[in-house]
Amino acid sequence: MSLGLGSDIPTERLFFAVMPDPMTAERVAELADGLREEHGLIGQPLAPERLHVTLHHLGDYAGLPPSLLPKVRQAAARVRMPEFEVCFDQVGSFAGGVKNPFVLRSEYGAELLNGLHEELARCLQGVGGKLDPRFTPHMTLLYDRRRLPIQPVQPLRWFVREFVLVRSFLGQGRYQIEGRWQLG
């Protein structure tokens, strides 16, 4: 992992995530637009193709180490878990300083996302995986200066049938999928 000093300024982030299917992603984007208008938020909503629930953050890098991708792909291939349904039914802000994440949260299915997070962390042991005890399943909709309390929204459901390894190009708003693994 980069220290962020001199030429080691991170340019890429690597993480595992679940992503909603395209139809659900469009519904989430519509919800984000409506909530943004309703609450007077000024942050720009994430594009539908970037909506995700982070399962495991592997780090920020000034160029990925060449041996990292094969190791984490092998670990991901060991994950065994059935597909499951999630339901995101709340929104609210996390404290983030100047940029507070405004997120969708889940009451129903959150324990199954926790289970996938834990199974992935178990498989990643020795490859850079460690269980983050602060894991709270959520989907960031946008970032804003304002913080809003948790409130209910019309439930959004979808089946989690796979998880992905994402390379994010920092500051570019661009993702590259580095691997997909089916559940079930």
C-alpha cells in the first residue's frame, strides 16, 4: 500500500463489491435524484454503473503490485455462499468531514452482506485480507456538506448473485472490473 508521499501518490484503489443489476441501479439513481432535490443537497449523485456495496477494501496504490491481482483472484475463487436477496430501505448520512456520504442502508439482508464480507475476509487471510469490524453494509448515493438523519425510503430489493473485484482510478470517476465470482 502506498504511503502517499512524493511519487507514491495513490492513483488506483482495489476493492471487492456487490453491484446492483442495471435495472435496480437505475431505480437507485432515480431515488438519489429525488432525495437530492427533496433535501436541497448539492452533491452530484454517483453514476448508476458506479453504484456498489463495498465488501472489502484492499488498498490504495501508486500502481498495483504485479503479484496482487492473481493472489486476490485465487482467494475470491474460494468463497462459497448462496445467492441472496437484499433490501435497502433507509437513507442517511455518515460523518465524513467536508464530504459526508449520503447512503442507502439495509435492514433486511444486511446480515447476509455481513456474511459475505466475513467469508471473503476469511478467504483473503494471508493475502492482505482482514476483517473490518466497522463494516456497515451501505451504498453511497452522493457526497454532500449537509448531514441528514437516517430515515425510511421505499424499499429497493435485488438478488445478489455475484461479487466483483473493482479497480478504481482515483480522481477519474472510472472503474474497471478485474474479476467476477458467482454465488450459489
